[in-house]
Amino acid sequence: MINKRLIPASAIALSVFLFLFQHIGTLPPTAKGTESPLNDFSAGRAYENLKYLLKENAPHPAGSALNKIVKERLIENFKTLDIEFEEQRTWSCATRFASCIEVENLIGFIPGKSDLPYLALMAHYDSVPVAPGAGDDGAGVVAILEVARILKEEGPYEHPIMLLITDAEENGLVGAEAFFNQHPLAQSVGIVLNVEGSGSSGSSMILRTSKKNELLINSYSHEHDNPYGFSFVKEIFKRMPNDTDFSVVERADIPGIDFAFAGERNHYHTPNDTLENIDLRTIQHHGENILNTSRGLLSSSWDDLGEEYVYGGEIYGVWTQWKSSNSLFVYLISILLLIVSLIRSKVSVKNTALGIIFSPITFLLTVLSGVVGFYLLLLFSGNVISWPGIDWPYRLLLIGSTATGLLIATALSRKYITDQELIYGSWFFWSILALAVTIILPDAANTFILPFLFASLIILFSTFIKDDYKLYFLLLTLVVTLASTLGLIFSLEQSQGYKLVWAMLPFIGLFAFIFSPFLYNLNLKSGIVLTSVTSIIAIFAGSYMNLYTENRPQHVNIHFYENIDTAETYVHLSGNYKNVADSEPEALIEPLASYVDEKSSKSIMSFAPSYEMRYWAKSESSNWKAPYIENKKILKDKKNSIRLNLKSSRSASRLAILLPRESNLKSFNLGSVEFQASLNTRGAYKDYYVIYMNGVYGENIELTLNFNEYKQEIDAFLLDISTELPEHLNGLYKARTGIFSPVHRGDQAVIVKKIKI
């Protein structure tokens, strides 16, 4: 007689083994050194180039002197590789908001056997003002240059290659907008492979593809030792505010693939995005992705890109993909197998229906238990850290809290139905989810279809096995299910962090109701006590330990506002944009907390009296001079247009002009290019037309405003914005060291002045 009491231990042991096996298989490949064959991609060679490009290991935002130096080094690369190139220099603006800058894109050309269309390999060379940009996007740039060296030696291929190294991506994808909206060669691009970074380590994955992607996916996965990507990520990315240059490619209706990595994401857009922190394995994976895909595409006809494909990544080393249109067919086969299995079995149909009901209960209790666990952590600690420097309390809480919900649900279902009845019920509930997702979110079908097909086959085979062995055999239903659910948790932890723990919980919940039947022979009361105590310990540790480290610091920006007209000055601390009164900001820790008022909120920007902020304090004058209009002229040939010459007295990196709704601004000109004006509908700039002019650094900026009907003496605001803080904030600046760091656009000193136009 088989001892069924070993089933829970076997299920747990199998799950741990499968998780580790899947996790190891998704790690980036070993980096190849400089001595590797010249026709192989070498992260070592690429890294040596990265050290040259980013020699100063310092921020180089678009328009800065250092960014121009990086551009000149890129030009030297093109010359060394004997690649023809041209520079595109033009004013351009972002699509979502009027963030404008004079970009300096570099475009290299490797001839093919035919003239058109081009395969474009794209990355950006600028950084945010606080980060050296080794990961974002230096790794992408040098990966492309190393691939270009190999492809040039191997060529010519059928298609020519374009190396599109864009500027000002960090200002709103502005360099890509300039190329695809203004450059005549944009019409000659057939496919784009974009390469991005969002951290300093991790596997390089397919972030998204264009809709018709059969040729793209086949070219990527063919003879690739380390393919990595999940089509469900496309569904997530559609609903997130994040962007890459590939968004511009999509708007231009050009097919392609967007590659990115997101490991050690605490380093993203911070001073920790350095040469020392970049993982060479990540660069290796970037390069292998581009090289393998390029080789496949350059030798193929692009007349037919094929149909839309769904891809499920590698499951224990086996890459999975299929036509999206086949998902429903595979679903129908799977549900038929499951129905046949139920008919052949001795399982009660009535109790199977109860199993269908208990499965969503298990899902919800598991997810809600996790939510409660992290809510309690927030309640006691005042904060949930996205990427804690000491992560064991958070991981322990994730395991303990969700396991508590799972065990409670199992105890409930065990009272009414048997383990085999719950197995059938859980997979029939899975079939309902699979059908809904396949119809509504087809790109996410990979999460449900393959586990369903595999499990249906296992369940059918189990009907031919003796009852004593059946439950052990049914453990095999966990194999593909775990890879498609828990197998994604580490990637989600890296990319989303614990502030977005809800992104992980549904995948845990999916595995939970499939796993639940195998826990029937566990001492559930003792298990619930153990997991609850584990959760309490994790909450206690997460609340009373300082989880920030220098490697994973708290992100805090120092913002200084000075109103020239009223002589009012304020300092404000914020991180990750959680700084307004109607959204609970991230809790500050000492010593920074003592510098500001943590309790009350206040409007500190004169142009937005209803927009209140937390973590503020009154300050003193910077003694900086205000920005000014050097010249103002109504155009004779356009009575509703006015030309302004704007200048920063302190060589600030950005100028911004705010025009109220009633000004009826129609468009504006920077250089020879006209851009449409758009009215802001939310945030601090609500009901203003805002024009950001980035990378100015004291230059005289000529701006032409075109109104539907110009009315003289329009009240407006002129903002002068710099990352340099006034000297009297040196004490605060020094306190923000060690376990603190700036993030994204970093520190901002904003001088505000009313103007008449």
C-alpha cells in the first residue's frame, strides 16, 4: 500500500526542484571574453568599448558637453569599423508632452546586396541627469556595435543594415521621434530591433513585438541557445506608463522586436547605473539576441512577415511558440481530453462542480492573504520598498502570507470533496480562465494553453493507472504549470518590485489552486500556524530592520523652488513621483525625515495653487538671477505669431514656458520645425500649454508661438530648471548620501518667474 501521507512532501519537493531548474534555465548566458572567436559575440570586447565610451563613468544627458563627447567617441567607432554614417541634428519634441530638444542622432550604414529596405538596429546613447547610463542604454549601444562588426565581416547580406543610435530618449523618445517623423530614410526602414536597459543585470528578453511577428520570432528562436521572452508581457506593457524608442517605431507602423533587461532595477536611473555594476552576462545576452535575430532576418524575404505568434519562453530549456490563431484549437483539444478523462474516471461530476467553485476560492484566498500580509507590513513600517537591499523579509512574507491563504482554502475544500475531485474541478476552472484569456487577451494565452494541454494529457493517462499510484502520477500536472506561473515570479520581482506585489500574486494564486489537492494529507492546522508565524516574523523584520543599503538605496530627489516675484522659496523631498497629497508618498527615513514637514501638505509652486505636496520646508533665496526674454517680436507676415528669444542666466539645462488655457496656443516653432500644442489635463500643469526646452545650457533659444488669435499681454510663467542646487542646501545634500540616492531626473532647482507675452 502506497503511503499517501508522503504526497504533500513530494509535491513541495517537486515544486522546489522545478522552480530552481526553471530559474537556472532563464539566467543570462556566460559572458565570452576578448579572446573568443571574432565571429562570436563577445561581451568582453563590448565591455571594453563601453569603458571607452563612458570613460568618465558620469551622467551625460542630452545636450550636455559630456554627451557630445560620447557622440564623438561613437563617431570614432564608426570610423574604426569603416562604417559610413551621417548625423541628424534637428529640433524635435515628444509625442505625449511638449518635451523638446535639439537632438544629435547618429545613423550608420552597412551595405547589403540590395538597396532596400534596411534592418535597423537601434539604441540610445544619452543618459538621465543622475546616472552614468552603463545599463540604460550603454549596454545596448555597445552590443549593437559589436554585432555590427560581426555582420559587416560576414556580409554583405541580402538586406542593408542601419545602425540608429538615437539621442534624447530620456527626454521622451525625442531622438526616435526626430528620425521617424523627419528623416527621409525613415521610409526605407523595413524592420527595427530596439535594445533597451532598465537596471544593471538580468536576462535580455523580448519585451514586445509588432503584431505580425512569425518571421521575427522564427528568426529569433532559430539556433539561439538562450531565447527568453513571454508574449503575455506585451499585454502587461500595453497597460503600463513605461516607454522605449520602440513605441515610436510602432506609431510609424514598422515591424520589429523590442529587447530589454530589468534585473537589479533599483539601479535604474540612479548613480548606481555604473560601469562597475553592469553584468557582462547581460551584455552577452543582449548581443546574442541581436546577432541571432539579425542573421535570420538579413537572409530572409520580408514580403510576408507571417501571422501573429504567441510565445511562452523556454520551459525547462525548450522554447515554446505557436500561431495565435491555433490557441483556440489547442484549447478545444485540451478540454475534450479533460472531459474524456472525467467520463473514464470514477470521480463524481457533482463534486467536480464543487471543485470548480473551490478553485477560485483558493485563488482569491491566496491572493488576498498576500495582499493582507503586505498591507500589514505597510501599516507597521509605513512603507513597502520596491527592491529592498535586504530582501529575505519580503520574500519570506510573500511565501508565508500566500501559503497561509492556500492552506486555509485547502482546509475548507477538504471538508467537502476528495483530492481527485478537486484536481478535476481545478482544471475545469483553469479551462474557464484559459478560454477567457485566449479570447480577450490572446497574447497572454501562453500562460494558460500549454499547462492545460499537458495537464489534460496527464489526467487522461492517470485513468489507466491504479488508484494507489494515481495521485503520485498526477503530480506531473505541476510540471508545466509551475514553469508558467511560479517560474515567472523571480522575473516579476526583479522588474516590478514589491510596491507592485499585485503583479506577482495572481501567478502565485494560479499555481495555488492547482497545488491545493496535493496538500490534503498535510496537517493543515499546524501548517497554518507555521505559515502565519513566518509571516509575522517577516512583517516584524521588515518593519524594524533598515532594509536600505548603498547598493539598493532609498530614492530621494531634492527639489528647490524659488518664486522670483514673491521671493518665496521652498525645498521638497520626493522619490518615484509619490509626492502629492492625494497619493500617499513613500515614507522617508532619518536623517532626511527631520529636514521637512512630514505631516502637512502645501502648494509650493506658484503656477499651481491647488497642487499640494508633502515633505516640504521653507528655504532661503539662492541669489540666482531669473531667466529672461531677450527679445520679443510680433511677426509681420503672421499677426498671430510672436517670436521670443529665451535665455537662462545661470546656464540651466532646461527652460519651460507655461501658457494658460485662455491663450489658445495653436502650435510653436523651434528652429525650422513646427509642433502642435497640446493642453495638459492633469497634474501640476493642468490647464496649461507647457513647452519644455531641454539641453539648453545657457544658449539663446528662439521660440515662435502661434496662436489661434493673439491677444497681447498674455500672463504666462517662465521656468528655469537645473540639477544644480543652491549652496545653502549643502547640508541636506550631504545627508542624502550612503543609503539614499537621486533617481530619474534627479535633483531640481526651479526658478519661477511671471512674464507677459
